[in-house]
Amino acid sequence: MRPLRVLVGAAVLGTVLGTTFAFRREAEDEKARQALEEAAGGEVGSSPELDDKSGLVKLAAVQGLPPYPGAHVRPISSADELDVAWFSTKDSVEQVLSFYERELVDKGVMPVSHQYSEHAGYAGYLDLPDRRMHLVSVIRQSGETLVFPSTSLPEKMLAGGAAPPAGVPNIAGAESTLGFDLGGGPDKRQVWLATYANQSLEQVTAAWRSGLEGNGWQVKRTEEQGEPRLAAERAGSSLQVAIRRDPGEKVAVYVTTAPGMGAP
């Protein structure tokens, strides 16, 4: 795989995780903690299963990555193409990235990394034999740093072609679609990403609002740092849509569904 595709995969994964997690952290701290427990399929404070020999957590998402000092790692999702976990720390984004960069180099691995700002960045590497990417996405918000270790198959992820979740309208013009499941069973959340070329933020927002309302959703529009967001509810189900201009000058749409959502 070319280095460019590694960087693209890292950027896409980091953006998806950040956008999804941001939706959960918009509520009060206690509500956000409950949302995390739902995604993890258990109590946030519960201890993950440990390996009898190494003492490290037995999560696919952290395999191939050095353990972060003092981290209490919790699972988010597990699938063939994407396994994700998370933990929080008081350390800065720069400190977290520097740790992983240093540890990976010491292990003879050449990492790829980028710090967008003091609030976000990523570090990781591509395991060439199995084409699997090991990545750490880092986001600073609300006085803590959220760290998302993950392992994925970026070639499969970047192939695109994922259909929207059940009950979500298919808005014309969607390109490079990606879909992820977070959690499992009745607590499963879904994330769906698409881009739209040659359209403005307002055009895409209007199309999505019209499509949701046409499917029976009650839609409320808000703004977050100048970016449109749509909150939709229908028959006990809910979803959120974030709409933003991506670095390639296309409009990106991120749909996050609530647990138990589906077609009526």
C-alpha cells in the first residue's frame, strides 16, 4: 500500500471517531459517561480481560501497539475490518503522540503521525505482511485527552460502497461511502460517512433535511462552530448528522445512529 493511502486511512478513521465521540460528549458529563457505557457494552469502570502472561488487556484494537502508562482501555467495537478501543488521560495530545512515536521507533517500526493542532492528531504504522494498520487517534476536549487505539484494514475500508443504515435516506450524489458498527447487539451504534462534490454546505444540508423529513423524521437544525448539524427523531429512534467542508473541498456528511435504530 502506498504511504498516501496510509495517511488517508488514518485521517478518515480519526475524523470518523472524533465526530462520533463528539456527539456523545455534547451532553452533560454523566449522560456522556452513560453513552460510553452503552458503546462499550458494560460499565466504563469495569476492568477489561487481561492476558495471564503479559498482564495486558486482550483487545484486538491494542495489539501491535505499546501499552500507554496508566491507561484503562475499554472496547468500543470489534469487526473484521475495524477494531476500536478507547481510554482517557490528562496528558496533552503532544505527549501522547510523542510516546507512541518514540516507542514504535524503539521497536523498529517506522510510524506515520500528524498533529493537526493542540486538540487532535494521530500516530500509527502499517503492518506490511497482513496489510493491517495500527493507529492511535487522539482528541483533546473537556479538560482530558481521549485516545482511540485501533486496528483496521484500510484497503477494505477505503473501497467504499457502504449503503446508509436502515431508515436513513440515500441522498443523491453520495461518494466514497464508508460504514462502521460501534458496539453490538441492542446497543449497536452505526456511523456512516459520505462526501458530496460540487455542492455547498447549505445545499447538502437542505437535501438531507428534506430526505429525513420525507422518511418521517422530525428534524431539528443546530450549528457547531459554523458547521450545520441535524438531530432527527422518529418512533423512538434518533440519529445525528454532521455536515462539514472536508480538506479536499468536498462536503462530508457523518451520520451517527442511536442504539436500536432501524426501519419502522
